[in-house]
Amino acid sequence: MFLHRSNRAEVLVAKLAEVVAAPVGGPFDSECIVVQGKGMERWLTMELSKRHGVWANPDFPFARGIVERAFAALLPDAGQHTWDSAGLTWAVAKGLLAHANKPGFEPTDAYLRGDVEHRKLLQLAERVATLFDGYAVYRPELLTLWQEQSGPGWQPQLWHALTRQQAFAHIGTREAEFMTRLQSGSGPIPGLPGRISLFGISALPPLYLRVFAALASRIEVHLFLLSPSQEYWVDIRSRREVLREELDVNSNEELEVGNELLATLGRLHRDFQYLLESEVDYVDVTEEYLVPDESTLLGLLQSDILNLHDRPSDSEKLQVSPEDTSLSVHSCHGPTRELEVLRDQITARLEADPSLEARDIIVMTPDIESYAPFIDAVFSERLDTGDVLPFHIADRVPRAAY
């Protein structure tokens, strides 16, 4: 596995362009780049087209898709013994009805009481199916235990009943057989590309990471990782975590806060970094970190994170130019007003910088589904000039996009 690490996505996409410039396989083989969302897929398509002039026949699967494809390539009967999320939802719904009024199912019975049209049943079944799918990826040993013997509570009983009605090998149980068959062979794997690149992946379940690391023994695997700090920051903890772990009398670990903002908001990525450092052997590691411009507030913040520096609250305050708009905070009374302020800010930036285009701007939100109606309403209005700001809402659930 080849690891490419940087604090700037522009550097990583330039490295990706260099990698894909050397074809692997036949002329009609797709270039496989694993992403986490459609937004990243579109951005990579534009950036690679800009660098190569022509960018055609790409393959942008999600991590789960390529793992399932790898299992299907080496385990021919894998697809016959698995349920996708939709199939599992219907099986769970049927199982909940079959176990109504049975001991242990009091919580589900109380929730479904009066559900004549089964709307709540399907909603609950979908949530439970997603939960079971998460168990299969993150805690496969738990499902294996429930499959062998039922336990207290409705979840173990339901899973045990489902697996007794239909032979089912979830993704966790298939990992061991997959690893055995993978190690027993050599050379390219039929049904899989000759090269897999993972770009913009902020975190992967340990099971997925083990699969990609194992595939690297047979095919070329590149991991392009966006890392905010050039220092080793796996051991940093937020102040809350430090206090919590200090209360544990059995903890003798020396705890380091590092940069408070990174320690607080980067926990998921920190845990992923630990997995990468502890479970993967790399053929080559390339790192290229760009030093931020410290003349702006945002640049200072990025520099502190890059160097894992935390400024004490009683330290000397740095002077920032009043014209500096690199980082600003707006307090709004509701989503509509938030979007109106955002539209005004974007319009002002476009007017101030003629070289800036709407396609150069990305707006991120933690819950795109809840904001999508407000985005449509606000950004579809015409400006004072009579124009409409071009926009596109990415990463929506397909059924919510219509």
C-alpha cells in the first residue's frame, strides 16, 4: 500500500493525477477511485479533467462497494448468502411481527402499538437493519455469537431467529475465508481493477482497512489521506478526555492535549490515524505539507494545527487586520436567515474577486437533508442584478432528491 499524506487537497489531487497518468491494465479498464460521497467524485472529475485534458471511464465506488466486489471475486457464492440493506429491512419487519407479544420484545411492542398501517413498523425495521449492518462491520463477533445462541433482549433473539430461518453469512464472517483465499493465490484478481486509489476518506472501519491492506499484496493500492497536522497526533486528547481518563484510577498513561481544537473535533480521524499506523505496512510513504500564510486568522489557526501548537488563554493576543475576513462567525435565528446571509457573503466575494467563480466555492453542512429545502428556496431567488447564483446540492439521499 502506498500512502500519500498532506494538509491540502490540492497537493493530494496532484499526486493522484500523477498516479493515474500511468495506465494499469487494458485500455478499456476503468480507473478505480474509492470516495465517500458524490461531491468528492464531482470535484475529482473536474480536477483530473483540468490536469489531463481528458478524463473518461472512471469508476468511483464507495468503500463498502469495493469490499463487496472483492469478496464476490474470491468467494463465488458470497452474494447468495447475504442480505443487502433493503432485503434485511423486510426480513426484520417480518421478524418483528412474528415475535410480537413475546418475552423480551416489550420495547418494540410498545412502540408499534396502534400501528395499523405498519408505517412505524417499516421505519423501525429500516433503523434496525441499519443497526445490524453496523454490527456486521464494526462488531462481527457479536452477530456471530447471537447467531449461535440467543441472548437476553430483543436484538439477540431477533437476529438468532432471522439466521435460523435463512442461512446468512454477514460481511464479518466472510472476512476470514476471504483472507485465506487471497493469501493462497498470487497475481491479479479477476473482477477487480489492477489499481485501487482511496481519496478523501476521513475514516474506515477496521474490517475495511484490513481488506484493503490485504488486497495490497496482490494489486496496487494508494491511500490519499488529508491530514491537518504534520506531527504525530494519535496520542493527543481533549481536555474533557484528559479529565475523564485521569478519574480512572487504572490509567497510568501520560496524556497530551496538543492542539485543543484538533483534539476536540478530530477524534474520528485521530482513531483512524491510529489504525493506519498500527495495522498497515506501507511500501512507500510520501508527505508534503504546505505552510499556511500566517497573516490571516485562518492561516494562524491552520498553522497551530499543523504544528500541534496550543495557545494558552493567558498568552499575548495577536493583532489581526480589521480587513481580514478569512474566518467569520454569524449568528442567525433560523435556517432561512442562515442561507440568506450565506448567499450575501458569496455574492460579495464574487463581486470582490473577478477571478473567483461559483464552481470554486463549496458549502458544507452536517445535515444536508434538513437544509436542502431552504437552499432551494433562498438560492433560487434572483439577485438585484436579475441573475441567479448557480448552485448544486450534492450528497443527498437519492429518494430525497425528487
